[in-house]
Amino acid sequence: MLNLLKKIVFYTLAGTLLLSLILILFMQQKQFGKNPTGTRLERVQQSPNYRDGAFQNQSPTPDLAEGVTYWHILRQYFKKVEGKEPLDTLPSVKTDLKVPLAEAPTLVWFGHSSYFIRLGGKTILVDPVLSGYASPVSFFGKNYLGSNVYSVDDFPEIDVLIITHDHYDHLDYQTVLKLKSKVKKVVTSLGVGAHLVHWGYDEALISELDWYEEVAVDSTLKLTAAPARHFSGRSLKRNQTLWSSFMLQTPEHKIYLGGDSGYDKHFKELGQQYGPFDLAVLECGQYNAYWKYIHMMPEETAQAALDLRAKVLMPVHWSKFTLALHPWNEPIERVTKQAQTLGLPITTPKIGEAVILGEKYPAEKWWRR
């Protein structure tokens, strides 16, 4: 009996060690990136937003709502959700990104939180995810049919690549690797540059910003990092890099890019200090009451646009991946309804359809087809 117990203990320990070794080796793959070290880590640790070994939000922000455990979430993911993904191929428009459509600022959305902006004579690309999946592995987080109609070859040279934070649905290893030869400058949140340098980007091209720091691309375009209420991390250790929203400003226009964020006081503060904004690009999907502090409900998205004093709201973070438990088109239905209630102008382009500030704000309810 004693020998049997010894064998059980031995094989249990051996199995645990083997699984641990496999996990460690798996996590060494390039797509997981690299957390800040050396002088980059020293700068991170000097940030007023870095405390107790990690970046912190402005307001207390638990990962999960009160009384919720990961077991509750796991059980929900095994339940069937009607309409969780589109039944048909999504409609799209193939805009030629290499040719300016108008003198006015132009934005082209690629689904979820990826989009191209032409502003102040510059080409700007935000959180591009074009690999076909929003995870470190190709068999999880696949995009919807019809939502991945653009490739890196469709882009002109990119004056500024903006990465709001390092989650897989915003910082895609395959995409940024293919983009490298086209990118003239990267602007991102503090610490995120460690991933990019690990993947071969030139350190000299990267500007990492803490909240309220700014960088001038030239005399006509300024970018400012601002708070968001979220978290970061591509491995088991969270919040070693910062997450941000970004404000883009030229002498004539201001655009707010929300990144990922739960609803909080920063929207009103930014609206008062920097608004009004010609356009606010805000997330409206992948929410749940279980994690209500790190992703807005669609009604909160509309309110955030009002807080920002935005002239027009463009909802994103939907229509490409299923990362939550709601039907795929529920976010846009809820946010458009609330925008109408609040009297807030809203634009809802198809993937690839151009939004031109002051000229063209697509508003067709194309997701109902």
C-alpha cells in the first residue's frame, strides 16, 4: 500500500512538472511578446500610474463584478447563445486606402477596433488585427466571414501606427510583423514598446506615452495619451504595460480614440479639458455584467460620447470576433437606440466604408440584413 501511494505521489509530481515545462516552453513563442526590462522598466516604475508592481486605473477596478467568480463565467460560456455569430457573410466595401478620398479627415474601419485614418495629411493605423484571429493561437477567436477583407498589402506607407494596449485583439503579432517595413513611427502606451522591439521594430521609431503625455508628429499633428479604465497583459502576469485612449489633434480637427475602457470619470474630464471632439471612436461590444468595470455597456458608450462633447459617435469593438456572451449584433442595436434617445449623432459604417468628417457619416443598419 505504501509503495502504491509513493507511486501516485511520484507520477502526480512528475505530471505536474511536465505540464509546467510544456507551458513554460509554449509561452516562449514570439507572439506572447516581452514585458519591459532594463531602462524601459525603470521608466515604467517611475510612472505615477504604476503602484504595487503594476499599472493601476484611476478608479478601483476589480477584474470581475462583486460576487462573480471565473467559475460563473466558465459555466456561462458553455450555454448556447442565439445569434452569437452572424449566419451570413458580412457585407463590406473595399476602399482604396492609397488614394485620398477627400481633403477632410477620413476614417475606414476594418471591424472590431482596427481602423485607418487620414488626418492632417498623415496616414494613421490603429490597433490593426488582420491575421484572422484575436488570440495567440490560430484556432481560437476566429473572425466572422466577410470581416477580414483587407490585408497589409492594401495599406500605403503608415506615418503613425497607434497601439492602444497589448491585448491580442488590439496588438496582433502577425499583422505588426508584416507591417514593419511600412511603418514610419509607432505611438503606444508606456511599456508596450517592449513587445515591438522583441519583434524587430527599431527602438528609435517608437514613442511610448504615459497618460497626458504627448508627441508631435509634425507641426500639424499632435497625439496625446489619456486614461482608459481597463487592464493589459499577454501572459499570466497582468498590468505590466499601460493601456490608453488617444486624442489626435490638428489645427482644424480633434478625434478621440477610446481604446478599451469601462465607463468612468475620465470621459467627462477629457471632454471638459480637451473637447469638443469632431469624432469619438468608442468601444460598444464584448461587454457583460460580470466584467462591467473594464468594458462599457452600449448605453454607457453613448453617455461617454456625450461626456466627451463629441459631435459624432462611431461605435467599434464589435462585428469581427466573438469574445463575450452576447449576440453579435446586440451591441450596435443597443448603442444606436441609446444614441437616438440622447439625440447624439452616430455613424455606423460597413467594414471598409469611409467616414469623412463633415461630409459623409454612413448610418445604414446593414447588420439587419
